Amino acid sequence: MKIGELAQRSGVNIDTVRYYEREGLLPKAARLKSGYRVYDDDDVRRLRFVRRAKALGFTLPEVRELLSFSAQRGDDMGPMRAAAKEKLAAVDLKLAELSRIRQGLEALVTACPGHGALEQCPILAALSGEDEL
């Protein structure tokens, strides 16, 4: 199949296919005499794997590592689980940080009446460092 069909079947755009190929996430495609790249169903599966891993928050280096684990089908699943567990811990940290940020913003919004002189604004005061967040 050509690059357009690969992109469509895997749910990514053509530029993404080219990028992943340059980054080594997708093996270099064979080329026809005309210069067109030729892909197969394994490439579709690999791109879907990459797309799904990215959707779960894995970075390209992490995806590369997951791909290396998946290439060793007969090996133990421990490293794959450890990578997912590590990503889960990172997501939990981000959620805690976002919760802290939300609480701070909520307190600022609650403290601000939304009218009156800007110099009296508690949000401006907090961002200017006059009050602690």
C-alpha cells in the first residue's frame, strides 16, 4: 500500500508517517521503481500502536522503548508493565499538581468580586507577589 492508504488505515496523517519513519518508529519503507514508498499491514499495526501509546501520554522515546519490548514477544511482560506503571505514576503527579493549581485559581476567583478598581483586585495582587498563593 502507498503512504496515503497507510495513513488513513492507521489514523495518522501523511506527515506523521514520514516523521515517524525519520525518527525510527517506523522502519524505512521499501520503494517502487517510481520512488513511491510501499507499506504493509505490519506498518499499519505499528502506527496504530504508536498512536495509541501517544494517546496514553507516552513520549516518543518511551514509545520507542515500548516498541522494543513488543518486538520480544517471547519475553516476560514485566518491562511493559513497569513502563505503564511508571507512566501512571507520572500522570498521578500531574493530576496532583493540576488539583493544586485548580484550588489556587478557585480561591483567587472566589476572592475577586469582578468589579471595581483593578488596583484592588486580589488576583492582580497575588500574581504581583503582594499576597501568597
